[in-house]
Amino acid sequence: MKLFNTLTRRKEEFVPLEEGKVRMYVCGPTVYNLIHIGNARPMIIFDTVRRYMEYKGYEVNYVSNFTDVDDKIIKKAIEEGVSAEEVSARYIAECKKDMAGMNVKPATTHPQATQEIDGMIDMIQTLIDKGYAYAAADGTVYFRVKKFKEYGKLSHKNLDDLQSGFRALQVSGEDQKEDPLDFVLWKPKKEGEPYWTSPWCDGRPGWHIECSVMSKKYLGEEIDIHAGGEDLIFPHHENEIAQSECCNGKIFAKYWMHNAFLNIDNRKMSKSLGNFRTVREISQQYDLQVLRFFMLNAHYRSPLNFSADLMEASKNALERIVEAASRLKDRVAAAQTEASGEEEKALLKEAEAFTAKFEDAMDDDFNTADALSAVFELVKFANTNVTEGSSKEFAGALLAQLVKLCDVLGLIVEKKEEILDKEIEDLIAERQAARKAKNFARADEIRNELLEKGIILKDTREGVKWTRA
């Protein structure tokens, strides 16, 4: 299995730090509003990476945080006249709903920054003790960038270039920094803001230190994969490396994975352009499985353009897979023969090639677009070769293969069973009892009553089936 490592700018063979186990950290959202489709891309991509790792037999410890203390959260809380904690708790709950809709598996741990403050204070103190950080007169703590000789190794930025860029900027508080490049680890509180007591001042942590601490606590000092959107490479991930490696004296992450940007109708998504799309808005137009399919239908390192046409195409393509699975399920239920004959066994052997092609694509830096193309080849093969005369074993094996591959991609191909409310369930049960008692007049009455409620009943050999009118 090869993946593209941002650190080395090349594809590398994946070799875990500990055999059979993967330690993976993915930067999560700042929870001040509903998540947008830009947030959704890394959620879907790295959930799929995790699923494929598990498919390959790895035990994955997957940590993805919620940034629940931030300027934007505080601003929202002040606007609404509520606490920052209330704002973040609300949007964490909403985020989890959207993640469930996109079939993103819950992380092994979803740490929250505000619950890990003690660890942040400890790490900052260690960095001060080792000479990598210093406190200014007002209690702000800064990291000494130039003391970490490898600074810039992830973003491939040159310190001299960064220095000249900073000279042109008047950065607030720069006069108390030893160097314009130094970044904040701890900052003093402002009026009306949440704060915590520290040895330096009452205040709160800088953003970068949060992820270093949460990663260390839940995954250890060294991890296999650190991932996120490419907008986080600099300064966030660069600063995480500096803090973690200076504190722990070890390489922080072996592999760095970043997904490319998402545009809307070929323009960068922004509120000022009026093209800002939340996942919740998308869910009102489409099943979020369609959004997931759309995200996976391109390589994660390629820029992706979101448009209504592409979403419609994704909806239709996903429907082809779902319909194929539904047809196979019906063939399994209606099969007259149990076991496969020689001809069917030969066809099943042939179908193994689709799994091999799928795995080759995923082994090559998680090429989900090519993996989907292998799924469509399997769909075409099943549609062509499974007929009314097919055995239960043959149709069932192809269905299992299709479901398994789609599950790796997080695509649910079996049609969702709708839940009837209790009144309708009771009426169907009463109708069944009436038919058994040969009270066909009552059974017909119930059928008509259900029809008025928009429920169409169909009596089959497998029992009563129903659809909405």
C-alpha cells in the first residue's frame, strides 16, 4: 500500500510503527456553525482511508478533534448572548448528525480542546523548560521558531522568505516577540472571554498546541498518519511538528496526508460570494450518500469542483449501484436453485478480478475514483450474468462482493427500510390475521384504508411487501 507523503512529496510504501496497528490523527472542525462541504471532504476522505486500513486487517486508532474554543465561537456566543460552551456543544451535536448522514464512522476518540487544557499547560511548560518557548511581560507565551532547525520541512517554506514576508506586516504584539516568526502557545484573556488559570496568566491556548496535546494523549508521542485539508499545512501542521518534536524529542508523524480544495461552480467557496454550502443544506436536496459518492469520484489530492450537474450525475451513478444490489437481493430471495453449477463457479472466479482491481486502486494512494470504476465493472457483470435461473449461491456471492467493496467506500447500497408508524404496522398485522381467519371483507377494508394513507400493499410468496404511493 502506497500513500503520498506531503513531508517527502512522494508516494511511499506504508509501514506502520507497530505491526498490524495504525495511529491516525485527523484535524476536525471548529464548531461555531453547521459544517460546510469543505469540512465534509476530509471527513469523507480520511474515513475511507480508515475503512480501507481496517479492510486490510489493521486495527486503527482514529482520533479526530473538535476545536471548541476559538475567536469565531466566542464571537458567535457574544452575538447570541450565550456561553461559548453552549455554542460549541450545539454545533458538535449538529456536526455528529451530519457525519452520520454521510456515513462517517465515529472516531475512536473525539477529544475536545477545552477538556485537555491541563495537558496543554504541561506541554507549554516543557517547551519553556527546554528553551523552545518564552513568556512575555503580559503573560503571552511564544514558541521560538528559529530554535527548531527543521521548521518549514512540511510546507517546504524557507525561513528567510518567511522572515522577509513578516517584515512587511505590522503584527499585533510583535514588539514583545523575540522574532516576528514566533507564534503563540498561550494568550491572555480578553473581557467576556472564557479563560483558564495558568502559570503565565489567566487565558487560553493557541490553536496549534491543542492538536499536539490531543494527538500525544490519545495516540502517543509518535503517530503513523496525520491528515487534514491542504489549507492546514502551513502554519497549523508546521507548528504542530515544531511543538511536538521539540517537546518529545521524537519524529511526530511518519506520514502526512492532505486533501485538495473544493470549489463551488469553479470559484472558491466563501460567504461573500454567496456560494457557501452547508452539509445540512445539501441534505435537503440529496441523500448525503450522494455527497459521499461525489467526493469519492475524484482523487483526494485533486481539486474538486462542486456543481448541481455533478451532483445529479453522482445521484444517477449511485442509483445504478443501489438498483444492482436490489436486483441481486430479489434474485437471492426468488432463486429456485441453492448451489452454483460449474458455469456459475467459473463466473465467480472471473468476478474476483473486480476485487483485485479495486484493491490495486486503493493500494495506489487511495485512488477512490478508480476503485469506483471497478465497482461499476462488477455491477455490469452482475446485471449481465444474473438471471431468473441463477442459483441462490451465485447471486448471493455477487451481492456480498458488491456490498463489501461499497462498505469500504462507506456507500450503503442496500435500500433503507422505511419505518412505518405503529398505526400502520398494527393495520398490516390485523389484515394478516383477517386473511388467516378467511375474513376477506375486513382484509380488503384494511387494504383500502392503507391505500388512503398512501401505502400500497403487495402480497408475495415472501410475505406482504409495501411501497409508498
